[in-house]
Amino acid sequence: MSDRRKTSNIERLAKATAFLDKVLKTSEDDVQRAAAIQAFEMCFELSWRVMKDWLEMQGISLASPREIIRESARQGLIDNPAEWLDFLETRNLSAHTYNEQNAVEAYRIIKDLFAASVNMLLSGVRAAE
């Protein structure tokens, strides 16, 4: 993996996270909630790819998001693997099914938990650069 790809994924995650943070600061309604969920899906995908890149820099090659999350916790990049696995399930539900109740629950998780966790991940990988 090239340093350029690693940097590119970190930069893309930073931009996606900034967008998510901006969306979460606006008044909640159906459109804002949909935008937050879309931004979450983008941030989550980039997050596990950044974790994967970081692990590869440590000489660890894994493929699935679930394995990558677990190993990232073992290596100290994240400190809340159960929460990240819940984010994976939330992403799977939001990407493959839609109903109002799921959307409201996903939004709560994004606002209350994910936003802080993704910002901590971003700080951690930037500190390790």
C-alpha cells in the first residue's frame, strides 16, 4: 500500500467527517436525517478502510471490516470495538433496508456515538503519521 493511498483515505475521511459534523449541527427533520445517514455511511466505509491502511502499515493484512475493527482494537487504534461493530450493523441496516424507525435509531446512534468515535479515529491515525 502506498503512502499516497493512505493519505488520500485519511483526507477523504477528514472531509466526510467535516460534512457529517456540519449536517449534525442543523435542525433535525427528514431531509437532515437522510443527509446524516448518507454521510455516516460514507464515513463508516472510509473509517474501516483507514483502519485497514493503518494495519497494513503495521504489517497486518486483513480483508473484512469485522476483522479489521477487531484487530484495530487489539493494536490500540480504537478503544471501543463493540461500538464499532454496532456501527457496522447500523451501516448494514441503513444501506439495505429503510423504514422510519430504523432511520430514527440510526440517526440517534450517529449523533450520540459515531460522530465522536470517527473524530477520535481520525485524531489517532493523524497522530500516528
